Amino acid sequence: MERIYQVVSEEDMARQKSFAAAVRELPHRPETYFIVTYGCQMNAHDSEKLAGILEEMGLIPAAKREEADFVIFNTCCVRDNAERRALGNITWLREVRKTRPELMIAVCGCMIQEPGMAEKILKQYRFINLAFGTANLHRFPEIMYEALESGRNTVKVDTQDVIPEGLPVQRLRKESAYLTIMYGCDNFCSYCIVPYVRGRERSREPSAVLREAEQLLKDGTKEIMLLGQNVNSYGKGLGNGITFAKLLKELDRMGVPRIRFMTSHPKDLSDELIDAMHDSKHILPQFHLPVQSGSDRILKKMNRHYTRDIYMERVRKLREAVPGIGLSTDIIVGFPGETEEDFRDTMNLVRDVGFDSAFTFIYSPRVGTLAASMEEQVAADISTRRIEELIALQEGIQQETLKRFLGQEEEVLVEGFSKRSDEAVSGKGRHAVSVTLNGEAADIGNIVKCRITALKHNTLMGERTAGVK
Ligand code: 5AD
Ligand code: SF4
């Protein structure tokens, strides 16, 4: 089978490097930068790439956004509130510009990729110096050079679905690293804008993924978080027989201490993947499996391609293969046409599964998606009441599910000092639950063993049992 999507050519990437070098030499280029990030892990990782490129162009990080010469907003458009928050903050920065005319304002990410947004920026947000979409991220040096040289606002939005390899990355955390394995999404869930702004699903070559993982391992990374909108269908279209389960096995063999991944789609969660999780040493016993709704009728309208029964069967199989596995999910309430009965189905599913955590959202119509034009949009007060009920239910369930850790040993990858005390540190256990334990600065970035002694809200409290692993 022939590959449909092209990796950006080495010549093009080299051209971008020379633009970065040219920007570095420009006398009037900004000296400091600040990145404001909205949205998911994909965006957080894109911001690490933006930082990598900015540093290649000679800029250094500023401590505060008001002090930076160059502020870039990496936007999200999955729900209306993310978009409004970004636009509000961008407009606020315009005021700062009044006292610091040299300030450059840039906007990138999913919002820019929305149909009509480029025109809107050119007309209504003329104070923005440069804007580019997710498809143009690797061309950031060229766009920056053009903006600085011309002094005009520069807006670039492409739609080609390419894979850029070899971008510089400035990682926020050394011990836990993001690694993108695929871009885009082909699922077209009827509520979701992602396929329109992130383009068609395309997987990186396994050799490129493994090379990056090897480098991370050499650099001392303790945990790799594999990223993609639907990692379970990794490999589709590459034509070399690779699957997500096979990729995981390779990474497991390599010896990365901890492997996690996000996000999965229940329809693509294969037995092969469940077996790989069972057999592996390093894949963490946790799974983020968005269900979205517990009603078959709504799942069908959402174009999710599974039923409540299929979802429950996948959960049962996961729990059989990996006892004690930590399950988390995403749920939308107030999808068009959701009746009280449909909502009860969701509440019942949440009761039946017993998730360790759930991200709950009120449905937000996105222009251009199928659901936005569906009749029977649910009134805001009804959606608000439903989400409150759902959150209250999940909180109670979480208190019960987390009790299974009491008295158990847990390994924690320490992220930093606990907010409440400088004699306690906190991080994530193997099941992706937050743990706070007694510790010190030397623990940060390391995996530490502890026994779970108490549960405070949604955090496990641990007593250290042994040193660094
Ligand atoms: N409205 C509300 N929530 C949404 N999500 C995606 N699109 C929408 C929307 N239009 C949620 C889904 C997805 C998560 C990342 O965001 O639950 O899993
Ligand atoms: Fe959106 Fe569905 Fe793709 Fe997830 S799988 S990004 S919810 S279209």
C-alpha cells in the first residue's frame, strides 16, 4: 500500500533552519518570549516545539507574559469557552502594547485552523502580528522572518496534512516526556471539530518513533506519554503491518521505565492491545477510555460506533487482563436530543464502571460539525443541572474506587513539592492517581516507593518505604 501522507522533506526542514538562523541575526528581532497554551496534551507538546524553534531563533524565555517581547498564544477550539478565553486574553495584551509598542503578538494552534478564522484575524484583530495554523508549525521560522522583515501582519493557514520530523523541542519536564506517534483524526464524531482543524489521521514511521524514544531514554526520561487523537488506530495507512500493540511491545522491550498513552477510542481498542498490556513490564496499569455517553441512542447520534454493552465488555476485558487497572474517561452532557432517560443511562454507566476519574463537559456546538445543525439543542440550565449531578455522583464513586489503594505499595514519579508543605512531594502513581508523600528536593524527577496510608479528597497520601529505584 502506498503512503498517503508525506513526511516534510529534509530540504524544507533545512530551509526552515536557515530562516531560524536568519531571524537570529536580525537586529530588531524580539529577545524574550512567553507561550500561553490552551487545550490538550497535543497542544502542550506543540508548545514545547514552539519553544524549541523560538530558542533556535535566539529568543530566551521571559518570566512573565507582560515582560516578554514576543507572546504567542497556542489556542484550542474544542469548546467555545476555550476559544473565548483565548480571544479575551489576546485582546487584553493589546492594552500592554500601548505602553510597550515593540511587543509582538502571535497566535497559532487549532483556533487559527478553523474555517474563516484567518480572514477574521486580518479584519477584526489587526493588532496580531502573526498567526499560523497547526499545519504550518514547522514553517514558524519562515513566517517569523517574513513578519519581521515586512513589518506587516502575516497570516498563514495551510490545510496540507504532512508529518514534520526533526523539529527542535524544548521540554518542560525532563522526567516525563510527550512523544507524538500520530497526527489528526478520521473519526468525525458528530460533535467534534478536531478532524477539521487537525486534518486527516496520519501515523509517524515506527523507526522515527523508536529513535525518539531511544534518545529520551538516553537523556534519562523516566516516563513517555505517547500522543495521538486516537492512538489505537496507529499504523493505519503506513502499509507495513505495524499496529499500536506492536509499537508498544517494541517500546516495552527498549526498557523505558514507564509508558503511557492518550487518547483511545473504544471502537479501536483491540484484544491485541489488551494482551500487550497484560504481557508488558513497563506499560502503566491505567487507561483513559472516553465513553462520552451511556445511552446507545446518543452514542449513535454522536457517530461513536460502539454501544454501551461493547464499552462495558472492553472494560471487563481490560480489568481481567490488568487487575486493579485505573480507568478514566471523558463524558459530554447535553448533546442535542439528550433526554432525561439518556442522561440516566450515562449516570448508570458511571455507577457500573467505577472510574478513578472523569472529565465532564457540557456539549458546546462547533460550527461546521454535524451536531451543531441538529435539532433539539438542550437548554443551558438543563445541561448545567445534569453536569452538576454527574460530578457529584463521580466524586462519591471516586472516593470508593480509590480506597482500593489503601495499605498498598505504590511507585510515584515525583513531579515537585506538594503545594501545602515543603517536606512533602507529589506526583503520579502507576495508576495515574496523584500521590503526596514525605520527601525532599532530590526526589524530584525520580520514581519513589511508598505505602498508601490515607485518602484526602482525590489524592492518595503515602509514607515512603524505600529510596530511589
Ligand atoms: N463539546 C463538548 N465537549 C467536547 N469534546 C469534544 N468536542 C466537544 C464539544 N463540541 C470533549 C470530548 C473529548 C474531549 C477531549 O473533549 O469528551 O473526548
Ligand atoms: Fe474528536 Fe472523536 Fe477524533 Fe476524539 S475521536 S478527536 S472526539 S473526532
